[in-house]
Amino acid sequence: MSTHIGAKAGEIAERVLLPGDPLRAKFIAETFLENAVCYNNVRGMLGFTGTYKGKRVSVQGTGMGMPSIGIYAYELINFYGAKRLIRTGTCGSASKEFDLRDVVFAQAAATDSGVLRTRLGSEVAFPPVADFFLLRDAVEAAEGLGKKFKVGTVLSDDLFYNENSEERYALLNKYGVSCVEMECAELFTLGARHGVQTLGILTVSDMIFEDRFCTSEEREQSFTDMMEIALEAI
Ligand code: HPA
């Protein structure tokens, strides 16, 4: 057991999908995994281990934001031996090139968060990047499944509700930062620090500069694409 995960040693796989929503972890386990067993219910942050096409996989909810995913990813890596971790979640698009339901592989994550300054000071801007080989596996998995995807840089934002954000998103968009979410930068940073492979596979759920967002039906279908790609890739 670790502080926030109630699993015994060996109950969590080396390959872990990380949805923010614990109920999505349950959905993935029930829909795609064989013989899925729930190993965690601490704080309702459900985690399951099962097999996907013979491969042992865990799915662990992380909650929202970098402090929350940081806790779960740190414990998975350092106390349970996780080696390949893919965040599967949603993002908002700040770019015309990324539309609703697009599946986006986050290859890098800019962030306004204090988590990097707290670790490394403010003189160096550390770049949180996904693992190249895991990204390559995701590309091959999507191509094998015949599913479309895009690759981009995301912003891992600390605040979901921020009255000053639109100008900032528009500026960052000029630097190729296309989508906004709240977790990848911390996951990628932990991957770098602890020598494990990390990636974000996201689905665009809302258009930040337009009043458009996915209906629940659309969410279900496109989220399923993202989950299948992640399960094939992990
Ligand atoms: N902002 C931050 N995180 C998000 C968004 C967003 O617009 N959409 C989905 N996750």
C-alpha cells in the first residue's frame, strides 16, 4: 500500500492508463479488459488491473490537475513499478486545426504551473516531453486500427476557470500550443525524473474560442477511439 493507493505489491501492472475520471477507469476496465479486478477505492479513485489481448494492463483514475495526477503517478512509479503510463483524457482546443472529437497525441506540454519552479527553480524552463518510443507505439497503434490522430503540444493549465486565459491561449497558439488540459506536464516531468515512459492521448471535448462542445453521445464514440489506441499502444 502507498499513501493514496490501497493495492498490495504486484496488483498493479507495469502498463497503466490514467483517465482523470475514476468512473472512466471503471468504464475502460469493464468494456475492454478481461478479468478486471478493482485494486483501489481510496478516496473513490478507482483503479483496476486486467488483461487486454493477453497484455496485463491497469487503469487508474487520477483526478484533475497536476497536484492530483502527480500523487498517483508518483506512487504508481515509485511504489508499484509502473513503467509505461498514458494519460487518457480530454482537452479544449485553442486552434482551428484541432476540432471536436479529434484524438490528439500530446508530444510536449507547456505549463504555467508552479510544479516545475518548485522543483527546479525559475532560471531554467524545463520542457516536459512525452517518451518518443511510446509516442511511436501510439502512432503505429492508431495506424494499425485505421483511426485518425493528430500530434501536438498542449498547455497543462493550473486553472480551469481563469478570466485572463483567452489572450494567453491565443498567444501560445502562435507557438504551436494547440490544446489545453491540466495534467500532462506533471506526468511527463515525473517520467523524465524517474526514467519511465509517459504519453498523453487526449480527445478534444470543447472549442475554447467557440461555443461548441461534444455531446455525451459524441464523447462516448470518440473517447472509445482514444481508449482503444491507448490500450493497443501501452
Ligand atoms: N481547459 C482545461 N482543461 C480541459 C479543457 C479546457 O478547456 N477541456 C477539457 N479539459
